[in-house]
Amino acid sequence: MSEFMVNFIAFNESRDTCQMVLVEGPWDGDIEDHLRGLQDRMFGCLNAALDGQLAAQFPEAKGLNVLIRIDCYDVPRDEVEAFFGRFTDGIAAMSDYSAAGSPYVCQFLFEISFDTVADA
């Protein structure tokens, strides 16, 4: 099993969901490098859920919907929103990342939010 890095895991009983939350930002430097890193993290979440690694660490996650939520702080919104749309559309079309028939995942859901870091 490969490693995956999330900032935290949360459960939402009313949505029958295990949330894998990734926090991004603030970003400086090359946007493409940050987007590649975010893509790697998102694929890591998908792989960990599908191969049972998430359920092994959090048994209560087995068979739930898996929500991959990205919480963005001080990132270039237009570029990240465009990337997020392409990623989620692309995943929906890839059979390797389908939750159909998985004993570990009911379905994948995706959310993204944007905010700024408050100055001290």
C-alpha cells in the first residue's frame, strides 16, 4: 500500500460520508508545481480509499461515501477551480477510479472551498 497524505479525516453521519480533507495554501512560486502536488494528493486519496487503506486505518469508513474535500487558503482561485473541474470530470470517466463494486467505497464525492488566511 502506498502512503497518502491528508490533513484530517472527518465523518458526517447524516451524509453517510467519510471526509478526506486536504488543506492547500497559501501558495507562492510556480502554480503548476502546486497543482501537480494537489493532483498527486487527490489521486492518493482515491487510491487509499479503493485499495482499502483508508478502511484499514478507519474501519468505520468501510462502505461509506468518500468525500474528498479541498480547503484552499490564498491560492489562485481561477486556476484551482479550473483544475478541480478537469480533475473531477476526468475521474468520473476513468473506470480505474470507479467505486462500483468496491467493498470499501460506496461512491466518491468532491468539494472545494476558498478562503483567505487572516492576518495576525
